[in-house]
Amino acid sequence: MSATLPPKTCTIDRLITNPEDIERVLKGDKTATRRNGRYADPGEIMELQGYRFEVYHVYQQSLGELTDQDAQSEGFSSVDAYKDHILSLHPKMPWLPQMKVWVHEFRPVK
């Protein structure tokens, strides 16, 4: 990665805390998570219920750029399903196409 990332705004242990999302990761249905801040650097290891996952790609994306494939990496069938889930967790959050989020992509450590 050529671009220098700004400082993290939180720690990797807070990256995925929702029990349903943890289950999606453990099943292999969730391979990315989007957050308002940056929670991990590429190469960092996240541990969930004794399983380890390496964050290998961290970048910014606007909500308007989300595709169904992006939503599938979050464990949802479509952008609409993902959006409904996020807004159910954060009812007062506006869903603005120009709003930027940090994408953290990860994979199991073999």
C-alpha cells in the first residue's frame, strides 16, 4: 500500500463486537467490516472466540460506492439488506451517499 494511513481512532479488539457479526465472521460469511473510524492496520490480528483473523486491507469508501458484492463481504445479500441492518443498530444515523467509512478486510489465519 502506497498511501500512508492516518492514526487509528480505536483498537482492533473493538472492530467486531456485535454477536451476530461475530457469528457471521466465524461462519465465513463476513470478510469485511465498515466503521466510521480506523480500528486496525494491515497485518494486525483480530481474535474472535479463539479464532484469529488477519486484517490485510484497510481503505476508505463512501456509502454511495457500496455494491451488492461489498454487502456480501459484510454477510448480507444486498446493499439494502446491509443498510437496513446498520440503521437498526444506529437508528439516528443518517445514510448519506457521500459519508466516508473505513473498510477493514480480513481473512482467517491458517
